[in-house]
Amino acid sequence: MDKIVQRSVERYYQLKQSQKELEQELAELRQTILDYCRERELQHLELADHKVKIVQQNRREYDENKLFAALPDPELWRMLSRPDAVKIAGLIKLKVISEEKIKDTYTQKNVQLLQVERK
């Protein structure tokens, strides 16, 4: 059993290192593609084998202190533990908290999503 665990730990470590390297390379490639499209003011790009699409998205970034002050019940904060846009949207949808109550607790951030598909 010890050798199995040791091999598993070693392989896990190797894969995590590979994952870090892949994520770094993906980030660099993504930036190169976004820069190319931004310089040419492109939202779509069609190549021989791939389609590239840049999608603009607004995301909320919550200020923890303001959000905590705006929540009516400290138990809600404990449920969130940290600002999570998906959980907060769920609480608004369920009418546990109101959009009006938290309107000053976040800023909008414009994010570019890169979608690459094979033709």
C-alpha cells in the first residue's frame, strides 16, 4: 500500500506541475490572441481550421466590508464566507436579499472571454 500511495503522490505532484505549466502557456497564448484582435478591432476571426470569438462580459467584484454591512443577517455572511457572485445572485433571485440593498457593494468589471472552436 505504501508504494501505491507514494507513486500516487509523485504522479499527483507531476500532474500539478504540468497543470501549472499548461495554465501559464494558455494565459500567454490567450493574451497574444486578445492583443492581436484588439489591435485590429476584431470580435471574430476565422482561420483555416478554427473560429475565434471574443465575448465581452461584465462581472461584479464585491467589496467584502460593504457587502457585510449591507446584509440584513450575519448568518447570510457566514453562508457566503466570501463574496461569491453566483451565490449572491441566487440569494437575490430567491428574494433573501434585494438588489437595492447591495447596489453600492460592488463594481462592474469588463472581462473579455476568448472562445476558440474547431471548424
